[in-house]
Amino acid sequence: MQVFADPAIANSPAAAQDFSDAMNFWETKSGRKLFDYRGAWTGGAPYSGDPGSPSAIGANVIFQQNPWPFANTIAAQTAVLSDNNEIQGAIIMVDPNTPTCSGDCIGHSDTTSERKVFTHELGHFIGMGHVQDISNIMYPTAQAGGTLDGVSID
């Protein structure tokens, strides 16, 4: 699946590494290549319609959505368009105003981990839903720290 990142993510070494780590997490867990990362998206708006329920998705892009149309307690949101349970396209919107830490987030136990947010949202991107196990990356609230070691999935 081709995936792009907006320049704010693709051109930031820390954010690009967190996104790469998130893609590697899912590929390692699945045992196969899932993402064909194509770098910075420069094609304009990747979707049309309402950001919470787009009418069309032109490209699979992770990007900073500004202005942020969701509650300020939501760090990111994924919208997926599918047909007969097959994903046709997905966008991952990230709130640029959510304070995040990169990498393992050492010394930032009270800050949202960009790596974990990206990993969680990529889970939605590939069709995963929320779970109630707090140790699972698909738990609705990001847990402290940025390491993905010991994080579970179902």
C-alpha cells in the first residue's frame, strides 16, 4: 500500500524516524511488507469532504490537519474508505497542537509519544479497531513512553 507523509513529518528527522518505526512495527508483527513509503506528499489536499468522513481519498497520507476539527484530547484520527471490507484508501490526520515527544521519550513520561500515536493510527490504517487491553497498541489512549518493546497486539 503506497503511503506518503506531509513535509512537516517527512522532512523532520525525528518524526520521519518515528513514522518509520511505526511502519516497521506492523510489518514485523505481520511478517510481511505492508507499506510502500513514498516520502513527502506534495499533491495538495489528500481527501475531499469532511475530515471525519471524507467523500474521497486521493492518496494514503499522514499529515498535520490544521485547523484541527476534533476534540483537543484527540492527538490523531484515521479515516478509512473501504468497499466490501477492502481498504480503498486512508488518511491519518495528526493534531499539530498536541505536544509530543519523539523516539523513546526518555524523560517525557507525561507527553504523548509521537511514535506510539503513529503506530496506533497505522493500526487503524490497516483495519484494526480499538481494544480494551491497556498494554495493546490499539488501546484508545496512548500510554506513557515511546518504546514499542513489550507493546502487544491481537
